[in-house]
Amino acid sequence: MLAFAQKWRHWGGGSREEILVEFGLSQGVYFQHLLSQLNQRIGIAAGLPAPVLHQLAQKCRSRLRYRRTHPRRFAQPTDCDSRRPTGS
């Protein structure tokens, strides 16, 4: 989950379709789980540089806040790019 988040961090955190395909989770559940891992510094989150950790946590909070304020919209926030990141 954290590897996916790191790969997608510059593209808004990943599209809801990519999250569903990769994890079988809604984007809300995915970002809640990811934020929990980041906050508790579980697994590889423990070794992340502070700026990356902060950026990922901020993206989780942003996406969760967007879901709460726009529950009926299917579109992603404007800072999300649904294109796949290049490279690994």
C-alpha cells in the first residue's frame, strides 16, 4: 500500500479506479488505512523521510476531506491526474 502511495504521490494519490483494481477497496477506505499506517509509522512508513511522510499524510487527509464534502460526485479532485506514473 505504501509503495503504491509513493508511486502515485505526485499524481494526486491514484485514481479511484487504480485503487479499486490494486486493492479491492474504495478510495475512502484506502486513504483511511494508508493514513493509519503513516500515523503509526507501520512497516516502511517508519523509514520514510519526514517530507515524504508529511506529503503522503496530507494527500490522505485531502482526499478524505474531499470525499466528505463531495459525497455524490464521482470525479476526482482537480489536483489528481489519472494517468499512470511512468517508471517503477
